[in-house]
Amino acid sequence: MTNGRNGRDWLFALVLAIVSTIALGVAGTREGYTRDEGYYFDAAELYVNWYGDLLENPGQALTRADVDRWFNYNHEHPALMKTLYGISWRLLHRCHCPQYASRHPAGVARKHRTLGLLDDAEALRLPADLFGGILVAVCYLFGAQIRSRRAGFVAAVCALATPRYFFHAQLACFDAPMATTWLVAVYCYWRSLTNRKWALPTGVAIGLAVATKHNGFFLPFVLGLHWLYLAIGSRRWRFPSALWIPETIAAVPVIELLHWPWLWFDTRNRFSEYMAFHLHHVYYNFEYLGVNYNKPPSPKGEPFILTLLTAPVTMLALAALGFAVLAIAARRRRMDERERSWLPASKRIETAPGLLIAMNALFPPAIISITGAPIFGETKHWLAAIPFLALAAGVGADALTRIAIDRLRLSGTRAMAAIASLCALAVLPSLSETWRSHPYALTHYNLLAGGPAGGADLGMNRQFWGYSTRAILPWLNAHAPRNAPIYWHDTNQPILNMNVRERLMRDDLGNTGLEEPGVRASTIAMVIHEKHFNKYEYWIWDFFGTARPELVLTDEGVPIVTLYERPR
């Protein structure tokens, strides 16, 4: 077992974090902006203005009127990530559109100095990229400590190179950062079982998870179940440390209140409103095995089947082997208990890492499956399971490597070369599939499904969030008449605003609005292909008098966006 405090491990983890952050940032330059992201862009710029007020006039900033002015927008989500996005934007962005005035409810954006290092969207997305890098680093450290450095390396790469996770990790949203804070909290908790110094980091990590997204409220329950298992089964073993529990009780409300000024006034009612929004979330349409769902409950097996059909098959196979190896190791530890009974209590500590990893791989999708939660975003809502599947895959790859080295009786440089080759073979399929899926990972399905085309044939959801229209902007810039009225379908106005700011789209192109009136008023219209969107294409055919498209955007032959122009 590798000591997680080893300086070389932490240094290598830092290198992995930097490389991963850069990879996500570069990949994000090709990925379209999503519907939710557009709202968070606006919220980020609003929230950071309050901090400007706080520096310039604290007395005014701490009034309810000023807090509500900046934080009332999008108050259905905690402020942590939006605040980080806003701070990054304030410090780093360069504006391509000097004439641009913020179109969100609070008025124009204030003038300020900036380093001008990144484009608007790149600066807004940078904190998400950094959180992705942190997840990769912690995956390595966790895997290195429970098994070996090669297990940690395979886990780190597999976590990042899961197509759906890689897609979400580039976005200025909450789901991928939620996976990071969940993993960090579990890692800190596991360390706290044997080292009391990790109790406070555990509480802070859980608090940050709660401040990232409401999913964080489930963390104490899953960690508590693991702790109870250790406590009940401790027998002659030292009772597991429970110091993280009071630290969590203290840290969570403090962090939740400190980071979110909107809760400072009328706290009880506002927190109740926040919880009620998510308990009664609006329903979205979602295609699953050929059936369109929108109201709860979702199909019981949906989270697990979707994971099975979207995660790289190699990673899933290695994870299955890894869980078996961890189970066998746990059984051996129980059998060896008598042999170790002579050791001092401090040396006889059972932390059940295999059970902890398995629980956290199953718990996030199980929340959706058991509770019958409404469908509003598919795999992104259980992304927290991905790093734990990757950790199991790392253990599986390590076990295969050990078997190969032993059977071939390799040593020295030959053994090192074999280890490097086998680790590369373990991660290359995931890297290849993630490369192949970008930037349409929500349309991508794995080998078990038959790729994107197989997923479409199975009747699986092709996409959501309206992000894929970015690829048709070059055609519109080149062919659309001046001031053309355009029906953008599922692409909302905040996305279009950012496209203009980033000079991806002409600023004269119009937006005719929603539903049937929007289609009627347009001379160019598009349909973003999802099962429940078929009616929009029928409307276009009817109002335009043609079924002949001007452009069809596809991913490996699967139509994603079809664009029509009204005959002149």
C-alpha cells in the first residue's frame, strides 16, 4: 500500500490536476453552451457585482435591498459555483463586444479592470475545469492509498475519460463540481477514520458539497451508514473515529449561510423555498428505450442501464473485476483477524475501503431509482458515481497487472515496462471513446449499445440542453440574410447572447421566440432532435411549405439538428 502522504504522490497528483484542467479548457472551446449554463453565466456576473459593492460600500452591500438586487436571480441553486464563475470572469475575461450590455434583470454590467487572459466563456468555465482537475488528483491519491500507484493512475484517467463526465466537466454548471466535492468528502472521511486531523476537512468538504448542489445533503447518510457498519462490526477492533460527525454538523450550516447572502434575510422561508423547488422540480421529457417519459417516477432501472450503455465498456469490465478483488480482500482481512489480534489497537483498524467505494458507486444512481425523482437531466444527476467506478476499475487493472507480472516472472526494467504497457492498455479505450464522443457526448453511446447509431436505434435520448446548435452557426453566419428572423427551438436567449459575445454568431440574427408563433414568424428554423420534439418539425414543414432541409448536423450518421429555410 502506498502512503498517501508521500510527497511524490502529491506532486504527481498535482501534475494530473494541471494536465486535466488544461485538457478540459481546450476541449471546452469546441463545446456549445447549454441552456442552464446560459442562466448561470448571467447569475455569475450578477453575484460578483455584489462583491464589488462589498468592497466599495460595505454598509450598502449588507442591506437586504442590495443582496436581493444581485442574488435574487436564480436563487433556486446555492451560490458557491456561480460565485466562483463570476470571480473568475471578473478577473480573467477579455471582452470581444465593448458595446455589449448585460441583458439580465439587474441592469448593465459594471465597468472594471480585468487581466484579459481568457474569452468570456473560458473565464466563466475555468472553475469547473479546475474542479475536474481536483477530481482527477483525488482519484489518484485515493487509488494509490487503497491499492497502488498504478491503480490510482488508471482510476484518475478513467474518471476523466468517461464521455458523459468529460462533457459535463467543461460546463459552468453544478453536476461535475458536485462529483468532485462528493469524492473529496468521501476521501477525507476515509482518512478521518484513522487520523483525527482529517475530521475538520471532512466537515468542510461536506459543507462545500452542500453549497455546490442539493445532492450534498445525502452525503452524511451514506457516510453514516458506512461508519455504522464499521462500528457494529468492530468487535475487538478499535471503534472507528466519529469526529467527522460534529465537524459536519458545525460546518454545513456555517458554510451554507456564509457563502449564500440570499439566505441572510428571511432565512427559514427562503431555505424552505429552496428545498421545495427541488422536491417538486419541473418535469422534462426524456426518451428511454423508445418511450418518452416526463412525469415521475422514472423507470426503476434507468440510472443503471444508462450507465451501462454510456460508460466505456473497458472501464465497466475492470470495475466489475475491481469490486470482486475488493470483496475478496475484505473477506481475507476478516479471516486474518485472529492472527492480528496481538497487535496494538492503533494498528488494528478496519476501514472497509471496498465497501465505501461500492456504496458510493451505487448510492447516487440509487437515489434517482428509489425515490422516483422527476427526469430533468439523465446521467448528470448521478455523476458522483463515476469516480468510484473508476477507482474500482483501477483496482481491477492493478490485479490484472500483478497476475501478468507473476505469471511471466518479470522483474526490474522488464516489469516496469510491462506495468506501463498494461496501464496504457487499460486507459486507452476510455481515452479513445471520449475523444470520439466530443463534443456530442450526450448523443454518444458505448460499444454495448452499438455507438451513437445503436443508441438511437434502441430509442435512447439523443441530447438535451440545446447546446448542439453551435455547429450550425458558421452556416448561418455565411447564408442568413441580414436581420433574419430565426426560430432557434431549444436554444435559449442566454446561449445566443454568449455566442454573440464570443463572436461565434452575427449580432443581427434574430430570435422569433417559442412554440408555434416562433415558427410562424421565422424565415429560418431548426429542430433539435429529441422524441418529443417531432411536432416542431411538422410545424416547420407546414408553415414553410417544404420538407427539404438546408443543413443536417449529424454525429456518426445520427441526426442532431436539422435546419430549414423558408423558400423565398
